[in-house]
Amino acid sequence: MKKAGIRYACAGMLLMGVILTGIVCGADAVEGSRQEAVACVAGDGREGEEAAVALTPAECALLARLVSAECQGEPYLCRVAAAAVVLNRTADERFPDSVTDVIFSLGAFPSVEEGVLGKEGSDEDLQVSLEAVRQAAAGGDPTGGALRFAREDTPRAQTIQVTFRAGEMVFGW
């Protein structure tokens, strides 16, 4: 019941997210071919490798945009950890089941709250974030299952029981 209530309460935000994803990523990234979807989740691309989490091209693109916005200036390991947190939330019964629903949950991520999701840096930065998403989808989680993250110097970080640090960010519960 809780998940259904969250979904209905955030319906407007979710619709905005889908529209934003289409605008920011372009139709090719959102529609994507089956081959692109496999590339998104296959990790290092070895044939026959099973992904830990299957993502649609749209989810992959949206998650890469979130990681890019949240982890500006942070190292690759931090980006993998941030992507893993979103994926960990989809598997936890206290959070919505989909990547899109997790990202657009009310108050979940500052880049969404502040309206900067989709306004992040360079194409190169986005590509690094996309690769981090691929690694997390393939099962890479340096956080050990963390459900929250924040920049170290923010009030949000003070509320996290820290279990992992990367760059200027903390991860935990």
C-alpha cells in the first residue's frame, strides 16, 4: 500500500521525469534498440554475461544523468557507488520498485529538487557516469548495499550512518 501511495503522490513528478528524460536524452537514447539495452547492463560487454539488474535504455540514460548531476567533480568509484544506491533502493521494500520512481521520489536527490537534473556537465562527464551505471547494473556496489548518499559538507550527510566514502561523498544508511 505504501508503494502505491508514493506512486500516486508522485505521478506528476514522474511524468515530468519521463518528459525530461526524452528532452534531455533525445529520442534515440530513450527509445534505444535492444542492443543498446544489453550494452547498458552488460558491464564489460562479455558475451553471455548476465546483468545483476536489467535496465531499459531510458532508465540507464536517466540514472546516468542523475549520477552526473549528483557527482560533479567526483571520481569514478563515487559514481558507481551513487548508481548502486539507486539500484539498492529499487530492491528494498521501503522504496519504489523502479529506477524512475526512486529518482523522482519526493526529496530523494538534491539535483531533482533543485531542478538541475538534465543540466549537468559535458558529454564526456555523462559518458563516465553511463559507464558507472553499467558497472553498478552488472553488480558493482562498493558501498555494500547503502541506501543513501550525500556530499560530505552538507546537512544531509549528517543524517547518514556512514559505511563508505568516495571522493567528497559519504554513503550508508
